[in-house]
Amino acid sequence: MRRIAAHYIYWKELLPIHYIELDENRQLIGVFPLKEEIAGTEFWDGIVCPVPVDYKEEKFTSLDALIESGIVENVEIGSHVFLYRFSQ
């Protein structure tokens, strides 16, 4: 299992100080609020957005462009994902 926390996670909406949990196959387990430090959790700066793994080669210049593409609407619990990061 892997946990990645960030200043913001975009999944359905912009969520401040949340973390993404993935299983060993990069399937999305869930997105949760980060209420306390959790051992082994990575912290990435900026905004992290899970996208379907089929789109990992796509290049987006901003979160708005990614949202407008409609790609992020296809991510559900159990989806195989790639984490796209926008640094601040």
C-alpha cells in the first residue's frame, strides 16, 4: 500500500490536506483527510490529481486544463491511476 499526501488533492473537487491511498497495483483505494501524521506517508507539494493510467503520457499546463479535458471524471475507487502533480 502507498499513501501520498499533498497540500491539495483534486478528486471530484479540490480537497486541502488530504492523502491518496493506492494498493500495490496502483488501484485507487480512496482519498482521505490527513488529520494526523501517518507513518510511511509521502508528502508532495502542490496539487496532486489521480488520472487513469492510460493518460499518464498526456501533458497539461494547469489543473484547469486537466479538469476541462474530462479525464479526471473517469477516476473511481478501484481505478488504476497515475498521479499527476502541479507544483506551486
